[in-house]
Amino acid sequence: MGERHIAIHPAAPPKPPWGAACNGCGLCCLAEPCPIGRLISLRRRGACRALVWEDGPHGNGQYRCGVLAGRRDRLPRWLRPLGGWLQRRAGRWIAAGAGCDCDMELAD
Ligand code: SF4
Ligand code: SF4
């Protein structure tokens, strides 16, 4: 993949190495939605509509998957009735907790 410009929250943590625990840096979901995110966002590139930023207590913060967090407001209207069903399955579908599977590299 060539060079791309992706807007990232300035307080987001740096992306960890591939395979390390996910720290919510958000890079993967800002670059392109996963299969559920494509359904929600109706696009294959760019930030996922379901991605949410959460401020931390010390000026830090992290990105979270709005589907996993049960944020129906991040879903298109037609999918909101299925929000609970999507939330229960999202962890397995997006392999939450399996470590970072994003091999993109950030330039300075
Ligand atoms: S999977 Fe990796 S790139 Fe995606 S939010 Fe987690 S740490 Fe960041
Ligand atoms: S993990 Fe969640 S926020 Fe990230 S692309 Fe998939 S649906 Fe969107």
C-alpha cells in the first residue's frame, strides 16, 4: 500500500507492534473499516463510522469500536434494531483481544 494521510487524535497512543495487545490507537479502523465496519460505513477506505474516541483521565484517551461498546448511535438507522445482536457477536468477528493485526507503519 502506498503512502496515505490519516487524521489521528493527538492524544491517541502510539501504534504497538504487530501481535502486541491492542491499545486503542485506532489506526486500523481509521484507515479502513473491517467487514462489519464496511456494512456500517458503506465504504471500504477511510475511517469507520462506528469508531469512537474516548477521553482518558489524564489528557490521554483511546479509540474504541462503537459496535463492541454498544453505541447504537454510531450505527445507521436501519441497523440500530440489531445493535445488541451485533454487539454480542462483534468481539468474535473482529477478533477483539487477539492482538494487533495491523501491519501499517506510521511516518512522522
Ligand atoms: S488493532 Fe492495532 S492498529 Fe488497531 S486499534 Fe488496536 S493497536 Fe491500533
Ligand atoms: S472494529 Fe469496529 S470501529 Fe473498527 S472498523 Fe470494525 S466496526 Fe469499525
